[in-house]
Amino acid sequence: MPKGSFYHYFDSKDAFGLELIDAYADYFARKLDRWFDNAERAPLDRLRDFIADARSGMARYRYRRGCLVGNLGQEMGALPEPFRKRLAAVFRDWETRTSRCLRAAQEAGEIPKGIDCEGLAQFFWTGWEGAVLRAKLERRPEALDVFAEGFFAIVHAKCRGS
């Protein structure tokens, strides 16, 4: 794209980057809502369905692609400060959507009332993004599977312990 055309649409490269993050965040929020708000499935199955879909998407691209937000987050040292704030806000949004699904699991009796859904959602995204990184590094799904199995094992252990 010619430089003049680029700057006709964007004030700067940073403005373009922030717009890119926002566009991806909107796309991914709709994707999360499609999985997490599916009232035809039990809430924990909605989370499992999201994981299966993400795993399938990574397999389709031979584990060479991951999440734009996760990819940029790994490059934070080389990115402008406004990107850090925007990426952190995107993760908080994903955690909120995940927490809402986990609260639905509480209401459905799948997990006990005493579980901290916000903390569990934060744990999920911290671990999931690490698993995505590892799956890309090794170009295979085992890290995704290990994380998912571990996450649900923790959830079930908390259910037995509460």
C-alpha cells in the first residue's frame, strides 16, 4: 500500500496497530459469545467446545498461527506502551466473558457456589495462552490437551473439595 494511502486512513502506525487489536478483539469476543452463551449446551461443555474449536483451528494451520493478542503480548518489549494497555484490556474482557460462563456453571450446579469464577477465568486465560505458545513452538496439540485436562481436573477437584 502506498504510504500516502496508509496515512489517509490512519494517523500513524500505532493507530493502525490499535485498530488491528480492536478489530481482532471484536471478532474474538463474538466467537467467545457464540461458544459461551450457547444455552443448548451445559456451561462447562461450552468451555470444552471453545477449546475443541480453538484446537481444530490451530491444527488447520499446522500450529503455526495463534492468537493475535497472545502473539503481540509476547512481543511487548518491542511495542508501544498504548498496545500494552489495549492488550491487557482485551484479556480482561475475555476473562469477564469466561467468568460469566463459569457463573452459569455455578447456577447449573456444575461447580460449587464458593468457587471464585473471576480468578478461575484469569487462570484459564493465563494457562491457555501459554498452551497456545507451546503448541506453536512444538507444532503439535499436546500442550493444549495437557492444559485443558489440567484445568478441568482442577475444576472437578474443587467440586469434590467444596
